[in-house]
Amino acid sequence: MREGYPQNERIMRNQVAWISETIGRLTLLTEQTRALRLRRANRIRTIHGSLAIEGNTLSEAQITAILEGKRIIAPPREIQEVRNALTAYEHFDAWHPEREADLLEAHRILMSGLIDEAGAYRRSGVGVMAGEQVIHMAPPANRVPHLMADLFAWLADSDAHPLIAGAVFHYEFEFIHPFTDGNGRLGRLWQSLILAHWNPLFADVPVESLVFEHQSAYYQALQDSTDQTDCASFIAFMLQMLAEALATTRPQVAPQVSPQVGALLRALRGEMTRETLQAALDLRDRKSFRVRYLQPALSDGLIEMTIPDKPNSRLQHYRLTDKGRQCLAQQGAV
């Protein structure tokens, strides 16, 4: 692996210490409340941010619709990019950052249907462009397998703090540019994977959305590190992004629900009518069911109507919301 270690050590040590302290505090609070789960909203923000950096124009709402199996009107390639990213994050917990085979599988999933060489290192030269200008000519293709093997060996043996190691790997990966396409999104994913193996909370910190907001600074940090043959600029930038992401991350506290509402949540399966749900709870008094069970669950956002604009429709059904599912999971009910 090329030389390139941070020079401004004091600032970086302070950033590492702050991030470590913050993630430790969040972990403790999570253990105490059982509150922080893999939150769908942050996963969508992560995917949106990472793909937006690469030019994908789909909104978070459109990504949510794809996740829910709904049809949207958008360029087919951009829809495919989102589907691939959603699939990749479903495999996230099974991958190990030090396994090269896992990285190749991740690339195959991310770029499936988008390029012919998905899951394989490039066999030709490649340059990074800024408009019409080549700002980085990646190493020759015949050196890529050796350079990647060295990078994984370094990661396996390094005693650097994971916050530093993740940023170094990310930078070196982008410098090598081992694939014909998809290097940016995979480099960011792999840094998140390195961090998540240090602390699982990082699987749920949408740092990519902040990188997207500071996209020009992201590319400038990559370029500065290449020009200086020292990845300090890029490490400092990524530490700043991680710190800002953590500063806005708050664990979700499990809502306190009455025994009646808890029973309703446990009884609700898929979409159910009021009559079916009341029967499942073995309740005869319709008013008591409405006042003590149904209305509180609706008011707290734990369940929702399938036809909200026609609350009295004879076709009305009820279903759990994300908040309701999270409540059940936090109470060990599912």
C-alpha cells in the first residue's frame, strides 16, 4: 500500500476521541432503552446520499416507494441502482471488511444489470474526470489485484483506530479505482462496514447524506490527498462528516403503551378490519374496543388506516406502522 498517514495528529486524535465518546454514549443509551434499531429512514438517507453523489436523481420518497414495492416513474437505470443498493444493504451484516471475496460480491450486487464487469476487477485503464479534465489516472489494470491484496492485508494487520483505518481504506480504494464503475458507492459502503464491525451503531449512521451535502469538499479532499501523497486531508474530512452525522443521531426511545394497546399491536396481522381485530382480541364491547384499544393506537401513530380519507368506509382496514413494528420489536414481541 502507498505511503500516506495523517500529519495533523492532534486535531485527528481529538476528533477520534469525540466520536468514540459519542458512539459509546449512544451505545449505552441503546442498551438501556433497547431503542436504536436499524432504522429504515436512515438506511434510505444513506442510499439516497451515496447514489446522489453518483448522479442518481431519485428522491428519498421515491426510494421509499421502491422499497415498498410500489411503481414509480423514473429512468430505469436509476431505479436499478436503488434496487441494487437496497439488496446490498440487506447483505451488509453478513459481510466482513477484511474479506476480499465479500467486497467483490458487494460490487456484483451494487452494479448488477448496470455494467458487464459487475463483481470483477477492471481489465483496462481508467481515469477520474472532472468535466473534460482527467484529475486522476488510476494505476494500470494489471496492478489492481496486487494492490487490492496489499490493501486487505494492511487492513487485517493494522493497529490503527477503526475511525482512521476506515478512512485510509476508503481513500486507498478510490486511488486504486479497482472497478470500471461503482468505485465511489462501494468505497463509502466499505468504510461504513469497517466502522460497523467496530460498533454496530455505524450501520445506521447516514454519513453518506452529509457527504452528498459536502460533495465538492469530498472530491477536493480526495484530490488534495493524492496531490500531497498523504491521506491526511481525506481522513480529516471523513472524521468531520462522521462527527456531524453522530451529532444529529438520536436513539429512538420505545413508546410507552397501555396493556390494551400492546395487546392490539400483538394481535394485528397484516391488514385487518375492525371487526376481525376485535374478534381476535375476544372483545364484545365495541365502544370499549374503540376507546381503549383502537383510538389510542391510532393517535400514537402505532397503527394506520388503509383508507385514511374515508375513516368510516366499510372497506376500512388497519395495519401496523413502522413505529408500531418498532414498538413490538423493542418489547420482544416479534
